[in-house]
Amino acid sequence: MKKSFLFISCDEAKHICDKAQYGEASTWERAKLGLRLFYCRISKNYSTKNTKLSEVIQKSEVKCLKSQERNQLQKQLDDALAKQQQK
């Protein structure tokens, strides 16, 4: 099958969509993606869900443990496991 320079597959559209989310897609790739999104419902749904997911992740206020807190929890876990093994 001859590959078209303008029309892309769903898999390629998904890949370009992911690249576009992080600003890594070229202008030509974004143009081909726009054309694909115009006529493909599956790619359009993927793009919409991908955008929503990125927005939710950016809005989330996830707070991670500091290394000192993580080490303290690890020590407590190790102590509890050692006590269980001694019994």
C-alpha cells in the first residue's frame, strides 16, 4: 500500500497528538493531525481525552514526600518488619 504524504493513520495521529501536547510536533505534523481530526472520530476522541487528561494533571496539587520524610517512613517499615520476623 502506498503511503500518502498528507493522510496519516490513527496510530500516527495518536503519536503526533502526544507530541503536540508537549510542543514537540512540527507545523507540518500539526497540519496533518488537523486534517485527520477533521474526518476521524476515533482520533478526535483520543485528542479530546488527551487534552482533558493533561489539563487535570496540570491543575492537580499533588504533594510528594520530602526525602527525609520518605526515609523516616522506610525506617519505620523496616523496624516493623524486623519485629514481625523476630516473633
